[in-house]
Amino acid sequence: METLFFLLTTLLLISSSVKSKPDAASDHDLVRSSCVHASYPSLCFRTLSSYSGPADTPRDLAQAAVKVSLSRARKVSTFLTTRVTGKSQRERVALSDCVEQISDSVEELSKTLRELKHLRGETFGFQMSNAQTWVSAALTNEDTCLDGFEGVDGKVKSDVKKKMTNVAKVTSNALYMINRLNESRR
């Protein structure tokens, strides 16, 4: 009898100390409803529904979207600096400019993520303005990189364009999530 009582008490303590996680369906519903009007809704849903961190609030989603964008920007930066070489002088100059632009984007997205992690009520508007400005600048950098390849054809241009377009799409979705977060606060 004492063993049974001990077992039941132990099970009760264990079950009360385990934090219940909301079901995946509710997480997917929040992501789906948040992504429906994003610039790239299917990409938004795919990247944020597979995100491994918390995605329970608009703030979580904005942070997750910026993390996705930052991760992809870092991968493109590595790709551009280690695996791509231009054949012509024009390609080399364009690549060099892209390396600089993507580096700036990584910095701006990093600042945005730091800002979103430390939002405070009294400075929320200012912080959101910073985040919107930095993500917009990252988008501009990504476009500027591609502008450098104007008049250039070939594999280097198509490889860079493919990578940069992907980063620009997730960055655009990140900006959308930041705007949603800002609007949800009003």
C-alpha cells in the first residue's frame, strides 16, 4: 500500500512539473494566419512552421522571421566569399560589391534581432522604427547587389541572383512580421 501511495505521489509530482506545450496545430494556425498576407506567404509558412524555437506570439514570429533571414544571409555571405569567383573584371567588381552588401545586411539583421529581443514598453515605438529601418536597409542592400550584375550574363550572375533573391524574399517576410508586430501593439 505504501509503495502504491509513493508511486502515485511521484507520478502526480512529475506530471505537475512537466510544462505542457501547446499543440503543433495551434502553432501552425498562428503561423498560417500571420503569413497569409506576407509578400511570399507559402515561403513564410514553410520557413516559420519548421522553425524550432517558440512561435507563440507576434513577437516570437518576428524574431523567428529575422533569424531565418539572418541565417540565409550568412550562408550567402559564405557562398560569395568562398565559392564564387568572377571570370571577367565586371563580374569580380560585382561580386566584391555583393560581398560588401550582404555583409551590411548581416549586420543590419543582427541589430534588428538584438532590438526585437529587448523590446520595452516605453521605447517600443523607437525600437520598432529601428527594426523596420534596418530590415528595409538589408532589403535595399540585397537589391543593390543584384543591380551590380546589370549587363553581365552567365553562371555567376544566375547563381548570385538565385541566392540573393531567396534572401530578399525571407527578408521581405521578416519586414512584414515586424510591421505586424508594430501594428499589434497599437
